[in-house]
Amino acid sequence: MFSKLIKESLSEPASPEPVFMDFTGVEVATASYLRESVLAFRDFVRGRRSTLYPVVANANQAVQDELRELLRFRGDAIVTCMLSADGTVSDFGLLGNLEAKQQITYDLVVQKGETDAGELMREAGPSEGMQHTTAWNNRLASLAAIGIVVEMTQGRAKRYRPLFTGAKDGNRIHT
């Protein structure tokens, strides 16, 4: 599966977009399968700083439970959603766990819609125990590295937004 995912992701879109790993019809997936396909692909794509953002779509409760346990063990999270036949995304969210300060940062990005480290420092900085812009930058970069926020480069500046705010389209890869 990992090889299939890699082949499907060779071309890079010009702007950030989700790539849906569609679990429609998959009744069960083992932890080893999920680790060696879904998470390995996500880590590979995000490791090359791709404009693709892997998302688990249409996973049933059994698959989500297995993935949740795997993510809990790793202290990790991934974006999930329901994806209709016409490409409409609904019920999107995170599956897994974020470290407490990452969760605070993620919640602020979702609340603001789009932000950068400087804005977060000015608005929430010391109240969240992060005294410098660098701390906010590190948190934002770590969320982008696992693909749960989108990093947008504007010259030397970087801004961040949630992957979904009510989205449609993206690439679909059937698992």
C-alpha cells in the first residue's frame, strides 16, 4: 500500500491540498498495516515538505479504533473526515493525541482561521507559558510537520491555517 501511495503522490500541486486515503469498504485494518501505510505515507510526504496533506477518509469505527490506539502509543494525531462521492468533506477532525501546548496552538489556529507565530505571541503569548515567538513558531512548525495545519510561505514569513474549514476536493486514494 505504501508503494501505491507514493506512486499516486509523485506530482506536487501548486498549492496545499488534502490527499484523501479513502477507507470506504474497508472493514478492518491492523495496526501494522496502518503504521506501514497510512502513517509511513504521511511521514514521508510531510518529511519532504510537500504541498500534500494526508487525510484518512471514511474510516469505520473499527479502523478508527485501531488507528487511535496506534496514534496514542506514538503521541501523534492525524486528520480524519467523511468524504462523499462528489468530494464534499464533512465531520473532519483529529484522531489521536497532541501534546498539551500543541493542542493549545492547534485550537488557536482553528479559532483564528489563519495566523502566524507573531500574532499568537501578541494575543496569547505569556498566558500560555510561551514567552517567545520562537516557542510559537516551533509549535506551529510541529503541527505542519504532521500535516494537521497548512503552512503557507509568504516571502520569508510563514502563516498557518487549519487543513479544513469546510472544504471540498483534493486527491482521493482508495485503500
